[in-house]
Amino acid sequence: MVSQATNENLPPNVIKQLAKELKNLDESPPDGIKVGVNDDDFSTIFADIEGPAGTPYENGVFRMKLVLSRDFPHSPPKGYFLTKIFHPNIANNGEICVNTLKKDWNPSLGLRHVLIVVRCLLIEPFPESALNEQAGKMLLENYDEYARLARGNGMDQAATILPLSETGVGGSTTAAAPVIIQKKEGALSKAQAEKKKIDARKKSLKRL
């Protein structure tokens, strides 16, 4: 049952649509993405995103949140990574910069599309629109160092991620803490191999 707190944050028709979409995401999650919701406040959606294979983020799981304003879906949600991550399009405070959440937003786009776009951003960063200028410059000029720092800001944190259901998501208004999981060491690709894979993906991916 949706609480009164939820009704105060979002209109009833939006809550109904979100409930339907979240149920669909739970039953049929996108590849590499697990979604959780705070039952007391539908305006904040949490997700754990697996680092895509062939990228410096491989073998990591990164927690993020989408914050929905009262006029959603007419206005885009705001996206933030809660897990520390070194990426050109992610600010030091975790804010995510991607066109889908800004000028390319359309009310018909659902949460599934947004989450898939964010995960694709880990595959193909856009240094020309960098929020983290250091990461953007390094990606263009010294990929090996960029990959090293990207791994170091995530996989070197030996914290264990908790299931979303155990972090306050699902019955508490407390935001999930920044967490990351480190999977098997030794499975990380070397920087050059990663770069080749990303270059190949760039040829097939369109700008998001």
C-alpha cells in the first residue's frame, strides 16, 4: 500500500504509473540492473548497476538513485551515483550528466530507458560534455591512466554491497549509503584490452 507521504510527493496518477513500471522492472529487470524503491516515498528510486564487461568498471556494482520532482514525468528525474565513481560525465557529488536527463527528455520515456542509458554511459563516456574535467581530459589523452583511476575509485574499495531490501529501501526514508562490491580479483581486463572493446562498442553505439 502506498503511504500518505508518497501521495504528498507525487500526484496519484503518477504513483499509479510508477507502481506499474516498478513492478515490471522487478519482474523483468534490464541486463545488469536491479531496482529498488522506498515504499514511503516513490519520488526516490534506487538501482544497483553492474559495471559493463570490457570497461574499467567491470566487476563492480554501483548504487545510484533517481529523484523525481512533483511534475514528473513532464520534468526529467535527476540522477546521482551514491557509490564513488571516476567518470567524465559524473560529478564528484555523484550527479549524472546525460542528455536523456536533460535536453533529450521526453515524458514518454520510462524509468527502464533511463536506467539503460545510465549503464550505457559507463560503456561510452562523453568527455566533450564532462562534469569531471579531470576524467574527461584523461580519457582523451591517457586512457591507461584513466582506466587505472576508474578501477581505483571503485574496485579498490573492498566494501560489500547489501541487497537493496536491507538498506532501508522498501520501508524507510533513509537513503542507501554509497556502497560497492568487489567481485573476483584477477578477472579485470588489462587497460589496452578494455580500450579495444570500448573502441569497438563506440562504432555501434549512437550518442545518448
